Amino acid sequence: MINLIGTYEGKADAKLRLLLPAPLKKQLASVMQDGFVMKRSVHEQCLEVYAMAEWNLLMNEISSINRFIKKNNDFIRIFTAGIKIVELDSAGRLLIPKDLQAYAGISKEIVLAASGNVIEIWDKDKYEESINVSSDEFSALTEDVMGGNNKRNVDGIS
């Protein structure tokens, strides 16, 4: 499993190509030759980029869902809508397909945010809005997500 680190700002060129920052390229070196999957995010107006191996793990989990239940089938269809296989070109750029660019409202200024095993691609202004919360709001969110019984304390870290 990949654990990506970092947030990077960049610019898309006129053809919607985005240069992958060197620190991300270094982290992805072992999986770059297999390509990537780009898709719409489930919860935010941004894009997600998965290394092919990570995508395959996720799809193995999704493939176990019973498709004879309508809501399951609807979920799979919507979750996989618009996915694209993308590769880095010889200059180390990712092409953002026009339909995905339109969905995410991406303009020239972009933020690449590593989020565990996924790279999120954001329009810079939308990214700034998404992380613009007060310290009290973030504190409450942290307590809701990381405190209590939402996570097992496997390694003693609190």
C-alpha cells in the first residue's frame, strides 16, 4: 500500500496537462510504469488519482458487492462513472480529461494534495475553501473522527 505525503501547487497548461511535482514522482517511482486511474471524488468537487495497484485493490473490494441489489448496482455505476486510465507523458505530465476538469471546476491554478493512497487534484480556490475551518471546528472534527470508538488503538498512538 502506498502512503503519499505532501501538498503541492501547480499550473495546468492550455491542454490541461499538469506537471507532477518531483517529490510525488519520487514517491510513485515504483508504480509509475503501471499507470493511474483518475476519477471524480465521492465527497468533494475534486479529482482523485490512484496508482493502478491501489485502484485494483479498491475494485476487488467493490467487486464483492452484490450487484443484484439495486442500490449496490447504482453505487457501482455512479462510483465508476467517468473514470479514466491516465499515464505520465515523456515530460512527466498528467493530462486531465476535459469531462473531469469540468466536473472539478479546475482552472489554471491547481493543488495536488496527497491523501493516504490517493492524490487529490483541486482547483486552488476550491481547495482553500475546503480546508478553511476554524481551529474549534477542526478540533471537533478531530475528536469525532479520531477520538472515541471510531478507530482501534492498535499501536498505542493517541
